[in-house]
Amino acid sequence: MLIQRLTVIGVGLIGGSLARALKQANQCAEIVGCGRNVENLEQAVELKVIDRYETNLAIAVQGADVVVIAVPLGTIAKTFSVIQPVLQPQAIVTDVGSAKACVVADARQYLGDHLSHFVPGHPIAGSEKTGVIASKVDLFVKRRVILTPLAETNQNAYATICKMWQATGAEVVEMAIAHHDKVLAATSHLPHLLAYSLVDTLAQMETKSEVFRFAAGGFRDFTRIAASDPQMWHDICLANKDALLEVLQLFNQDLQQLTQAIAENDSPMVMDMFKRAKAARDKFVG
Amino acid sequence: MLIQRLTVIGVGLIGGSLARALKQANQCAEIVGCGRNVENLEQAVELKVIDRYETNLAIAVQGADVVVIAVPLGTIAKTFSVIQPVLQPQAIVTDVGSAKACVVADARQYLGDHLSHFVPGHPIAGSEKTGVIASKVDLFVKRRVILTPLAETNQNAYATICKMWQATGAEVVEMAIAHHDKVLAATSHLPHLLAYSLVDTLAQMETKSEVFRFAAGGFRDFTRIAASDPQMWHDICLANKDALLEVLQLFNQDLQQLTQAIAENDSPMVMDMFKRAKAARDKFVG
């Protein structure tokens, strides 16, 4: 068995799905859940996602050999500072945060000697749904999990977290921290920001009720991510600010070019852009 | 039977689905397809979507009591000018274009005396897929079809087109032309423009292959509409330019505000905006 006692801090969509998958793969002797929402934790026990729960963070991690932090990015620093003094010497800590430079900076500040046993991670899986009720045993099957180890990262700790994710059916990929943050800003954080922004613009229009009444399937798909947890995405946008603002600037330049082309009836330019975009989507996304 | 001979100009997703639905509802004695792509028309006959086809437009509409124009917006004016001299006196003409002011302007210019028998229409249904192969008998079931009649529109012609769409399972809604164009610019044309623009931005990044490789389900949904037909959306963006540029300006203002809030770490402002957007999407789109 890979893990004797796993403590999952934040038993939501990601934490809950990880617990389910590791139980099914018989990789954990015991799974302890921790969080602030007791109702959610009780539900997690009822659903057999975790074996038991503990609301006190310092107690929850005692005796754990692996601790998974699956809380919004904005609360990771505090989590590190509370658990650091009580972790077992060889306990491995990992996280699932959607931005990595900020988490690593927090780890350097708050994990002390435990930094070598911290493995920064990010499973590329999710949904606009939240809470343990949304968790699924197969959420990570055939999905990618990015690990961004530090120079200091202990090899055994890294290998254990690799095996942990592989046991859920995921493919583990190693990536440099800054590269991760840039790629994810483009592919995930910017789309969320645009979807929130568009829905908010439309909600402020005087024809609001009409606008939404006549929305078709394309709009539904396009804005699905705007139904995601505001706290989680608030944290991500602020935590990955630099990379996000950089890709946002590129996007704004392209959007201004396209706007101008439409305003000037520049038919070939509009056509070329739409053709390029369709070709890229057909090729890469499928 | 509602229609003796229906001519569908453009037997693609929309034209093909309408033909299928009217056949199933037994509302047409004969359906003639017309288009430039002979392969697609032959497929439409094989699939029994249409009874026969005719590639010559002027011949295709002869003897038709209803003519449905389901071609890209940019070719509607030419279509009007070719069919006007050969239409039966009482033949009803309707279209399915995604913008209406431009189509009505074309109709006023090219339909002559036939203007009173033109009923501008727009079924709010679609997909990123194209061609008769993508057509479905139930595409319009429980979907809305917007009709934007003119002061000159003949009541019987309007009633026939109403019944035609109702026979497909759709709900018919009447709307003023300018209002239609404004609502659809917000809810359909702008999202398509943003999706094309985002995919194009990402496709130009040096980390292109990585960016798309690590795209998750949210990105897939968000950019699905960027796989739509470039010609169709090129035509829509230029045809509905004024309304589109207006809502684009509102969107840009909101996006700039949000960008500034992120740059300045204005946490409450980011949080409020995401919360407002999620609430609007949860309430209106569901």
C-alpha cells in the first residue's frame, strides 16, 4: 500500500475525487478529511469518500504520511503555516493549486525544513461544480497531472506523489513552474476571466432578460465556466496575475485588430482570422 | 398540407433540418433543394432530406409556394435578385439569417413587389457542424424561432411561416428588427468573435502545442464555437457590424475594469464581478 494515512485538506471536487480514486485503487489504509464545512465533511464520510474527518487542521495532519492540500489558492499560505510545526518528519505535502509560482513562494516562506518534502502539483481536471457531492472516482482517468518539483524536492517524495496520481488513472507530466503558469494562464485562467466578464456585461444590459432568453447552445457552452466557484477563480486570477495579464495583453491586441477589421469591413482579414482559429481548434482540440 | 412545393436554398444544417422536420410532420408535398455543392445535394437526396435538387437557382424556385433561403448572409442579396423575376406571384420567401436589418435592407433593394411576401426569420438553433450530414429532424424542437415582420408583410404569408416553424416543434416569437440584432449580437455574435479571437491568440503563442495539450474540458466547451464555419461567421460579423461593435465596446469596458482590478489586487472588485456573473448564469442559463 502506497500511503498509510492520507490527510486531504479540502474535501471538494478535486480532494474528494482523489480520495475516491485512491480508495478504489486500494492505495491508502486510512483517509482523513479536513475542512471548514462540517456538513460537507459529514457528507464525505456518508459517501465513504473519507474514513473520518477532523476540523482542526493541526490535529488532522498528525500521523499523516501524505498531506494533500486542495483548498483555494488564497488559503494555502495559512495552511502551510499551521501544519508545518506538526507534520511528521517524513510526511510528504502536495497541493492541487491551479497556479504554481505563488504556491511555491508560500512554501518557501512557511514550510521551513519541510520544503524538500513538498511536491507542487496541479491535476488538469475540473468542472464548474463544487463540493464532495460533485466528486467522481474517475475524474482523473486519462487526464494530465502536472508536477513542478523544486531543486530541493526529495526524490522519494516526488516518486510517491507520481505514483499516487498514476493510481488514479492520470498521466503525470513534469513542468517548470513559470512555464506551467504561462500555459495555464492561456488555456484556463484567461477563458474563465473572459466568460465571467462576458456574462457580467450581458447581465448589465437593459435587454438582460431577452439576452439570456434567446441564448442558444453555443452560449451555454461558452459561458459554462462562468458558473465556477467565484472564490476559487478570484484566488487564481490574483495568484497568477503576472502570467494572466501577459496573455490578456496579447488577447487584447488580437481583439482590437479584429474589431478594427470589422469596423473597416476588412473582409479578408476577418476571414483569415476565423479560418486560422478554426484550423487551430480542429487540429489541437478535436 | 401546408406547403405544396418547398424550395430550400442551401441544404445545410439549418435548411436540411427544416426539410427533415417538415417531411416528418407531413407538411410538404414536395421539397426541392438548391445549392452549389452537388455532392452535398446528392447526399441530401440519398438521406431523403429532399425529394430532388436543382443547381440552377432560377429554375429551383419555379412553381414553389414557399422558398426558404438558408445560405450565408453575404449571398442573400444575390439570391433575392436572381429569384425575384421568376417567383410565383403568391410565393412566400423567408430566410434563416442570424442578423435581420441587413437582410431586410437587401429585400427592400432586390425583392421589388415581392417584399410583402417576404418574412424575415431566424431559428435560434445551430451547432459548429455544417452540411446536410449534420442536419437533424429534431433540431428545432423546443427551440425559439424569431420572426421580424415588416410593416408591409402580408398577414397570410406571416401566418404560413409561423405554422411552418411550429410544425418543426419550435416556438415562434415576434421581435423588432433592431432589437433582434442587438440581442443576438450580445448572446451569439460576440461570444463567437471572442472564441475565434482567443483560439487565434493562443495559436500564435510560442508555447502553442503545450497550450493546447494542457487544455481541459472548460477550454473545450469555451472554444467549441470557434470550430464553426468561418464563412458564415465572417458574414454575420460584417452584416451585424453596428450592433456587434456596440456590445463589443461594452464588453471591452468591463474587461478593462476587471483587468485593472486584477493588476491592482483589488480583491473585492474581482470577487464581486465573478459572483455577479455566476449568479446571472445560474439564474438565466441554468
